[in-house]
Amino acid sequence: MQTTTLTPTPTVSTPDDGGLRRHASTLMRVALGLVFIWFGALKIANVTPVADLVADTLAFAPIPPDLLLPALGAFEVVAGVLLVAGRLLRPVLAVLVGHWSARSWCWWCSRPWRSRTATCCC
């Protein structure tokens, strides 16, 4: 029987990053929260440049666009505030994944390269 000797792998020392790795997830969460607050506030104030796009994308909803856009903005502001505050992160992130998925699906279905005979929600 032959025995093999394992030699330890040398460790590579990395320079100190000033704690960036320790705070990276918090910085990303706060940045994402601020983006949601900003975009939501634009929707509430009805000064968003994508108001027509959002209204056209959500044309299948039984809610009028003049109510739907501020409601969507309020939802985004609340989600952004919760992200910045670090509260209810798992439920907020689960709802945001659904929000992004639904928006992406509707965007995909409304693209001109898609066949209009294909089954889509929008």
C-alpha cells in the first residue's frame, strides 16, 4: 500500500479592502432601495418618462392607468424604504422577484419580434 503525503496549499495574502467585503451586501441593498424609492416617487408625481410604456404594458389590468401608475409607484417606494431600513427583507425580496418577473414577462410579450398569435398575458 502506498501512502501519499498532502502538502498544504500556500495561502495568498490579499490586501485589506477597508471592510468593503464586509459591507458590500448592505451597500447593494441600500443602493437598490434608493433606486426603487426614486423610480416610485417619479411614478407617484406622474413625471416619469415611462408612464405611457407602463400603462401600455399593463393594459390588461382592470384598473385605469391614472390609478395604477401611482399605486405601482407607492408599492415601489414602500419596497425601497423597507430595503433601505433593512426590515422584512425576505418577504420584500420575494415580492420584488415577482414584480420583476411579471414586468419582464409583459415586456417580452409586447416585443414586435414575438408572434401576436402566441399565448401571452399582455
